[in-house]
Amino acid sequence: MSPDEVRAADAERRSRLTPERQGELFGAVVELLREVGYEALTMDAVAARARISKATLYRQWQGKPRLVIHAMSTLRPMYPDVDTGSLAGDLYAVAAHMAEVATEDAPLMASMSHSVIANPELGEMLREVVIRPERASFEALVQRAVDRGELGSLPAAVEFCVPILVQAVLNRPLCDGIDADEAHLLGIVDHVILPALRHS
């Protein structure tokens, strides 16, 4: 290994963050996202809030989009891994969980949904790191209902359920001026999601 390669390897080791330090950094990024939104968030602000050098941020995440998406991946999942023994019970548990996170995370997701329209690369990273795992989790929930014999096969409607639930959280403040609470989301489960899954 050449002297330059040795120095580069040493620099990489020094700049690598511990899991605890990375958690603190991602927490700072999420705080700033909630305060100012994606567009106004800067790497300077992240560096100052997290007490970390910008060089380290760019070395490990290359820029704001990748750093923000990885920070968002640490948020509580929208669709928890629940297994109550029935499809309805699982969906009710999902609705209750979504109501808990809606107040904090809906404004953040609304900010991101606006930003991805103008930034296709950001949108693809968001889908890869956050959205697709969430959809896979929801599909696994429905597949368990198939395995239990509640549904004959994986319903065609399953691909529409995640967008419906996400939009319910994002649009309730716009349409009704209030957050999507548990009663609202349970109503969507009872009158939209369950009928669609059972009859498609």
C-alpha cells in the first residue's frame, strides 16, 4: 500500500462514525427537517447542529439528499410488524400506530413530497430506502392473511393500500384542518381498505 493509500485509509477510519454518533447525527437531521423543511435545510446547519465537520458529512453521504434519506430511514416505520391473528386486527393496529406518528411525521413527509417533484434523484432514493420497505411490510401483513386462509390469494388491491393510507395522513390537515387521528384512519380501514382487500 502506498503512503497516499495509507493516509486515505487512516482518514476514512478516523471519519467513520460510531452507531451512537450516527444516531445523534440522524436525529439532528430529522429535527432540522421538522423545523425548516427539506429545501431550507443546509449541510452547514446539519454540521453545526450535530457538531460534526462538513467534510465528514460529504465523505460519508456525498450530499444532502443521501444524508436526509438515510436519516429518514431511522424514523418509526409507518407500518409496524404486527401479527394480531387476523387481517382486521392487523390493519386496526396499523391505523392506531399511524395516528401516533401522524402529528410528527406528516409535515415532514409533506415537505419531502413537494421536494421530490423537483428532484427525481431524491425521489428515487426516498422510494428505495423508505417507501419500498414500507410497502413490502404492508404486503407481508396481507400475505399472512392469505396464509391463514382469510383471503384466497394476494389481492390486486394491495398495491393501492399504502398510497391511500399515506394520503389520508397527508391530506387530512388540508381537507379538514385537523390531523388524521385514529378514528379517521380506522374509518378508512373499515370502509375502504378491508372491502378492497376482501373483494379484489
